[in-house]
Amino acid sequence: MSVRAFILALLMCPLAAHSQEAATLLYHGKIVTVDPQFRIVDSMAIRGDRIVGIGGRQEVAKIAGPNAVQTDLQGKAVLPGLVDSHVHAADAAMYEFEHPVPAMETIADVLRYIKSRAAVAEEGEWIELTQVFVTRLRDQRFPTRAELDAAAPRNPVYFGTGPDASVNSMALKLSGIGKNFQVTGGMPGRIERDANGEPTGILRSCRRLVKIQPREKTPTADDRRQRLKMLLADYNSVGITSISERDLSDAGIELYRRLRENGELTCRVYVMYSVDAQLPLDKIEERILSAARSPLHRYDNMLWVRGIKTYLDGGMLTGSAYMLRPWGISKVYSIDDPNYRGMRYIEPDKLYQIARLALKNELQFTAHSVGDGAVQAMVDAYSQVNNDFPVRPARPCITHANFMTAEAIRKMKSLGIVLDLQPVWLWLDGGTLGEQFGNDRLAYFQPYKSLFESGIVVGGGSDHMQKIGSLRSINPYNPFLAMWITLTRQPRWSDHPLHPEQQAIRLYTINNAYLMFEEKQRGSLEKGKLADFIVLDRDILTCPVDEVRKIQVEHTYLGGRLVYDRHSSGRLR
């Protein structure tokens, strides 16, 4: 039976493939197991949602039994289902709920969009545009306060890029941020000022101070469920069968719980619960313990609340990551203080207390830590906790870890720290970072080869934040693009690769499974594991490197169930 005929049979009689008696035998494929030996085999047998045999056809056929549904893979390459270690899917799905947002490559594009929104907005209505990073604009700078004033003279404007923003005069006025305004209350924040002390419009970690009024159009719970289902289906279309939600609220968890309850989840979801580190320590403890006591903290291979996420520093893409050395004067990031090292949000003792509390309660801990100063702070905190009890079994994590040092790598290895990195940032932002820091300072920017040689487990993620569409999204979540980036280390709009290194498939399979305490259940195609796998249109191991980013997924299976077929209607439940 051909793959096409097999799929039609599944659609006509879906229960047959899942009955306890029947099995499925897939043969004549190039099945990349990603097991410890990285074996390439011909055949795989599935019963229910598990792999019951894998290897040569003759051997596996005996395991499958005489009544197995047989499928000829026709020499196609097969990989384990891909895992994205870092998404914000529940929020990303809603980004274009009201209207489509075009791609923007220049300040002119940004101002054109803001002007178009001002033309249809009522006077005084807020215009908000988020996650258009200055490193990804050809102009490589924030829009100025004056430019935003001209684009929307009757409306307050908030141009947000992660933790930082550029706002116009009306936004400053309505928020009460003037020449004499000071950030108080012990919370992080920095207001950039001109030579006369007036706010320039650049605000760092100050969103809470900007008095944005909510829009009138509010999505319903059903709107949110349907949009999230659309996004999960699009994840399936590029081979993603598992995700880690890296900052999920109570409302987000309830959204996934409802999908799980209704049998509508098409990705396995590992949850890092959102904790605001600016809360008093007793409130933080209360929130962490509530996660530890949640019924969803009990293991479930479809939805598992297993971690805690907070924020330690600002952004690499906006000029507020916490660095060991000063950033340097920069027009790109609007930095004029030669001693400025970025923004750190959690002091050492509090960071230690939060990490200790999470790990002690069987909740993996991580924090957004972009700069090498933040990464070092995380290593120091985990080292301190390790004096109280061994942290290695808890798999302490550092999220992003874009910049690091050789000494930090050595210490990570000794403590068993795992890393959640985003290759797409190298492609989209490497050119700007090269101009800002110079090639030598980027020697330890996402150093995959050094990390793998050190034995540190690194997982690959997208940090997908906005839009549905694997290549049009912010950030792109197409894992084959990310694998190509990892292989070539070639920044966009640049002729110079950044310290070329090689590693790809493990980042999005077994390594990410390890990050999520799931390496015995998924991440490789082995007997007894969940039958999450994908069929590709070309051989990833032999095609030219430049074709890796063009790979298409033919079929995606979750627990032996077809959830995506490129040749039919595409997305299936």
C-alpha cells in the first residue's frame, strides 16, 4: 500500500489503526531514529500510540503481525516529531485577531502602518505596534518621537520591542512622563533623555508606566480556542508535534486544558508557568506552590505543568540585555551612556530564593537571560542552590543564553544546566550585532559547537510571539529554517558567517525532549516510545545544505494519528 492509499484508509476507518489487535507497519523508508547510535533503519511498527518495533523490514514485520496495515514509504525520509522548546502560542495566535499586520523592514514601513491605523482610529485612541525589532529594520534604529508624532498627530503611539519601546509625545503626556518624572517603587525601568533632560521617547522596561487604554473589541473564549487550534495545526504542517509554552498565565493554561479535555490538542504541551519576579517573595512562593499543587503538575504526555519562568534581564534585540561589559555608544539602540550594561531585574539573593523554591518543589526553573551578565547571574544562582541540594536532577535551565563565556560553559556542564536557544536570532539579528559588538565579542554568541562538545544539552526553539505562518511570524517557527541557520551560521543581509559550526536535528528532537524530562517518551524513534513522527519531501541527511531550509513536511503523526497531510485538505484534527 502506498503512503497515499494508507492515509485514505486511515481517514475512512481511523479506529482500525488504533485498535489493540491491529498494528501499522511502515517500510521501505529512510527512518532517522535519533537514538544514541543515530541509526538509519528501513521499517517501523506502531500499535496504538506507541512504537512496537523498529529496524529491518523482516524483523519488524514479525512484531507487527500478519494483520498489520502495511505502508510503503517509497524511500522517504522520516524524522521523530519535532519539538519547539520556546513558544508563546496562546498569545501569538491572537496577534492578528483584529486585522492583518504587514511585514516591516524599514522605519518607513513602520510609519506607514502607524499612519494607516491613525486614519481609521478615533482621536485619542491608542495605536500599538509590538515586536518589530530594531535589529530587523534596515535602518537599524528606533523610530523617533518626532517621527511618531508626525505619523499620528491625534493619537498616542506605543512602538514596543520586547521590554523596550519608543512612544510619541501624546503617549508621554497621557502617561504623565515628563522632564521631572522619575521611576520609583523599586521596579526596573529607565527613561532615556536628551541633553536638556527631556524624555526622548525611548523607554526601557517601562510598559507598566504607559497608560495604554484597552481596545473595545475583546475576543471571546471560543475565539481564543479556535485561533489557538489554527496555530497548532500550522505547527503540525512544519513537523512540530510538541511545544513548550515558556511563560503561560492561568488563563492560558485553562485554554489548553479545555482543548485537552475536548480531544483537540494536536501538539503535546510542556508548560513553564509565568511568575512575576517583581512580586514580594511571599507572593512568589504562593504562586510557585500553587503550580506544584495543580492537578496538571501530575505527568500527562499531552499537557504537563512542569516549570517556572521569570525574567532576569532585558533584550538583545532592543539594547537592554544585561552584559558583563558595557554595550558601547549606539545609534541603533539609542545608547549614549558609555558605562551602560543593560537592565537586570532580579537581585542575586532573590534570584537564588526563587530558583531554590521552584527546584525544591519539582518545578524546573528558568529565566529569560539574554546577556552574558545575566547568564553568569543564573549560573551563580544555581551554584548557590547546589550548595543546598544537587541541582542536576532538576535540570535547571537558562532561556535564550545568547551571550556567554568559556568559564560559564564549564560551570554549566558541572551543574547539569540545560539551555533553550533560538537559532533564528542568529540569522535575523547577527548582522546588527556584528556591527555593534565586533566579530571577536561574538565568539561566544550562540556557540552551538562549543556547547555540544562540552556535553551541555541544548534545545532549539523559536520564541514565536506573533502571527500564524511559519515564515511570516515573529519569530519564524519553521524548524527547517532554524536547522539551516545552525548549519550555516549565516546572518541575513550579511556576507560573513558567524563562527561556522554544525548541529541541527538533535536540537529539535531528543535534546528538547530531555529539556522537558521526556527523553524516555519521545524525541527519538525507539521501541516503546510515542509514535510521533514526520515524513519529509527530501532526505535531510543528503540534500545540499541550502535545501534544508526548503524542506516540506508530507505527513505529521501524533501518537500514530495523522494530524497533517500535505496532499489532502492539509490540516486534520
